[in-house]
Amino acid sequence: MIETTARPARRESAHFEIGYTRYLDPDGKLVAPLPPGLADPVRAIALYSALVRARSFDQKAVAMQRTGRLGTYASSLGQEAVAVGAASAMRPEDVFVPSFREHAGQLVRGVTPRELFLYWGGDERGNDFSGPREDLPNCVPIGSHAAHAAGVALAFRLRREPRAVVAIFGDGATSKGDVAEAFNFAGVWKLPVVFVISNNQWAISVPRRNQSAAETLAQKAIAAGIPGEQVDGNDVFAVHAAVAAALERARAGGGTSVIEAVTYRLGDHTTADDASRYRNDAEVKAHWQEEPIKRLEAYLVALGRWGKDDQERLLQETKAEIDAASAAYLATAPQALATIFDFTYANMPADLQRQKDGALASAATTPVKG
């Protein structure tokens, strides 16, 4: 007698593939034909100018922090193309939901350099944007704004508005439950939101390889029923094209997208960090060869559309703008002490009112040092 053991039936349930897009290689050479909207050199010059403007702001902000005129600041050095590419693909009526390293995109959206200086100087008036009134302010808690983005997108869907949301967060944020929950919610409801992962390889001092065993971060979207893809995050053309296509799909009712932009953080995590403690100079030096500004400049020079005079003019213009914004920020009188208490609750609780009264009484009797 021969005994047989029944085996459960097996079937293949899912397949997925994560694509990778690059148009411009590190030497500034095209490796694929550009989409029609990006093939115009005038558009490329505008994107290049936005990258340079963002880096000029970044350099000034770091210098001001080092001299005690700004608070702790998060540099975007080396990853400007992620935010510029994403923001430049948006329509004015869309909503941008940044983390804390996306000032390059905020500048594209119309936030002024002075407003950004105010924010990083600890003045909440910096979040009262004169340009994109409905864009959300910086989000310092890691990944929590992904849920905010999904909520804004749900509002657009319920109102039947043809608008979409772009949220950017880092590779470390994809290890947070907030992001997984936002993916799940957005995927179920097919919300008009584009999640952009700015994979700069470091979650403060934790390298990408120690954060996740997933081969790509984009594939984390698949479990939520969302398409995911990778792009070269140092190629502003690739980021712009991917986000533009995802936004078009979102506005048409096609749902959510996740785009992983692979880049590198050339600077410290913030001005309170010293990255030399956990990574070596050789690694950073190698990634300088891939940074976004140099490659786009090389492309424009090869086209015959950019030269030394153009570069000097752009640098002078951006420096003058940023210096003027810095001076305006420094000349801005600080807010009154009462504002610390006034803008958290619509109806101030009694205990907070007592604290306010005490602080104002103390200030009135304390001599001003000077």
C-alpha cells in the first residue's frame, strides 16, 4: 500500500516591476529623448535657474545659522532637483505638502525667501505664505504629513475638484507607520495624491541599507495597491516628467502614485549634525560627481544655450535677491510676547490664560537688557 500526501494547490498571485527613469546622466548627456515639454531649452534654463536659486538660498541660510541669526536649519545640498522637479510639475491650484528640506520646491511655488528665513528664524509668520496660500507649512515630525496629504486629497475628491497633492518625505520616513497608513488609505480611496520619496540615502545617521531590506523603496507602494517607480533624483527632467504624469493621472481619477527619487544628501542632516562622524569623505566626494546643478549646466553648455556670462549674471541676480531677503528678515521686528499663546486655541483654556497673564506681567516688570 502506497501512502500519498496531499499538497495544497499553489498559484502565483502577484507580479510587479519597479521601473527606473533617467534622461540626463551625470555628465549632462541625454540617455533618452526628453518629453516634448522639457525639450525646449527655455524650459531647461528655467529649471536650472530654480536649482541655482535654491542653492543660493541654502548657502545663505547655513551661513546665517552659523552666525546665530537662524535656528537649526536643514540643508538641501545635492538634492535640489527632487523638490524643483516636483514643484515645477504642479499647477497653482494643487497643494504642496513638504517635510523640512523642500525649500527648493517652496521657492518654485511662490514662497518668498524672506518667508523662509522667518520660518527658520523661529517666526511663524514665515508660514503665512504670500503666494501658495493653501500649501502646507514645513513638517518636522518624520512622515506624519503623509497622512495630512491624503486628507487634503480626500477633500479634493469629495468636492469633485480637479486638483492634486504632492507630498515629499525622505527615505527614513518610509519606515514610519504614518507613511504606511497614508499609502493604505490613499490606495483604498484612489486619492489624487503623489507621494515623492526623496531617497537621499541617510535617515540622519542611519544608512539606507540599514533602514529596509526592500530592494527599492518604491515597491512599498505595491502592497497598498499603488503603482511605484524610481527616478534619478539628481535629474530634474526625470523627476519633473514622472511627477507631471502622476499628477495628470491623479486629476483624471486614476488615483495615487509613489515616486522614489534616488539622490544623495551632500551636507549634514541639519546644522546640528556632523555627518563626518558616520560617513567617510570618499563616499561624499564620489556623489558630488552626480549632483543635479553640474549636470544640467553641462547639458545647457553643450546645447550652446549657456555660457560664462549667463552663469555670472544668474549668480549675481540670485545673490542680490537672497541678500535682500536676508536683510528684510533681519529688519523684521519680532512678534509680541502674547503671540506665543494666542494662536493655538480658538478659545484659550483657563490654565493657558493664566500663563499668558503671568508672562506678560513678568515682562512688564523685567528690565530690558541692552
